[in-house]
Amino acid sequence: MKILIIEDEELAVRKLSKLLLDLDESIQIVGTCASVRASVAWLNAHSNESAARPDLILMDIELADGQSFEIFEQTSVSAPVIFTTSYDEYALRAFKVNSIDYLLKPIKRHELEASLEKYKRTHHNQNGALAGKNETSSGVDIDALVQQLRQHIQPADYRRRFLVKHLQQWVPVEVSDIAYFYSEEGVSLFKTVHNQKFSLDYPLDELEAMLDPAHFFRANRQYIVHINTVQQVHPYFNNKLKLILKPNTDDEVLVSRERATDFKRWMGK
């Protein structure tokens, strides 16, 4: 089985590739693309090459330069598609039909295995009839399904403020005023841009899902940082990155080697 991976996070590509090969050693990753532009170019370049033409495409919805739906508007996609996404399961449940599948991130081994099995059941017994523009070999109209999917996906409703306790009262703090969240002895806290310190009842894992990833990045297990808080980025041992934040922190804030590429891409957007 030949698979094309369309995903803009390098770490996610490596993990997905490993999962695929662990599930089936005969799988061949024929290409990886990190953007709409690169995906369109790759598909156009390999449209007439049977050796490289993918049997299946794993496609992230959010790419470095836009949503992957734009790919379908710019070129013909004849292979079945499995979307990978962080969107809510219920908004996408209707699309587990017609050979279009989706996987919620982080992708779990058993869910990927189930999607591959669904692909095999659906496509390995097809009669090989030629597909039309943006139809799969089973005759599924991808354009129509993508349009329907696009209408169902709404922008994520990220937190705008937190209500926190200060002295004997509760005060609202706008998320835009928060410099970074961090964990200290099992307690979640944050500092504002004015160096005020508050505690929260949410663990960092839950907070990460509440925050707009365009503005906040999970640097490590202890810190989630706002993009405007990062004052300097220094190379560190073992290809890690050391962040200098404002307000200053009591700890060294390091970005792991595995997350360094994603962090630099995030900072550069």
C-alpha cells in the first residue's frame, strides 16, 4: 500500500510513519508534504506516475499555509483520504462514510489500524474503473464531501478569560494579558504581562486545549508560553532550545529536541 502523508508538524509525520510501518511493514510512504502549496505541487508532479501514485492519503486539516480543503480546489485528488484533525469528534462523526474517514489527534494505534482496515475492505475489491475528477476509485465525490465537511467545522471556541481568586474576591483576567502558564509542585499557575501571579484549578493538559495555538505553545511539561512573551531563543545542549521569557522565570524554560522544529515554525508564522 502506497501512502502520502500531508502534515505540517515534523514530529507528527515521524510518529505517524512509525505507526504505519509498525502496523504493516509492506506500507510504502511515497511522500510527505507540509503545506497546501507543496501538496498541490506533489500531486500534480506524480499524477501520471503509477509507481508513486498513492493508494491512500493521510491529510491534516490545518496546514502551515491554510486548510487542506484548498488542495481539492487546486488539483485532482483521486485517492481515498483519511483526515487527521484536532476538531471535536461530534462535529465530524457524519464523515465516517463513503471511504472518507478521520482520526482525532493525538492519533492512537488502534484507531489508525481500524481506518486502514476500513480502507482495505472498501478499496481492495474495486473493479479498477477510472475515476472522474476528484472522485475516488469507488466513485465517491470528494468535492461534495469536503464541502459538507467544511460547513460543519467551526472555528474553535478558545478561552478568552479566566476567573481567578485574588485575596477575598474573584477577578477576571483576560487571556491576552497572560504571559505564560506553568506548573509548580502539582499546582497550575500563570503570570500576567504585569508580573502578577495567580493559581488555577485546571491541569496544564486541559489548559493547552483551551488556548489558541496561534498564541500559545506547550514548551514542555511545565510551561505553556504566549508568543509575545518569548524575548530570546538560544540553542541548548542536544538540539534543545532555551527560552528567555518576560516576565522572568525562576526555572530554565527548555523546548525539547523533538518540539524544537515545531516551535521555530510557530514563532515564524
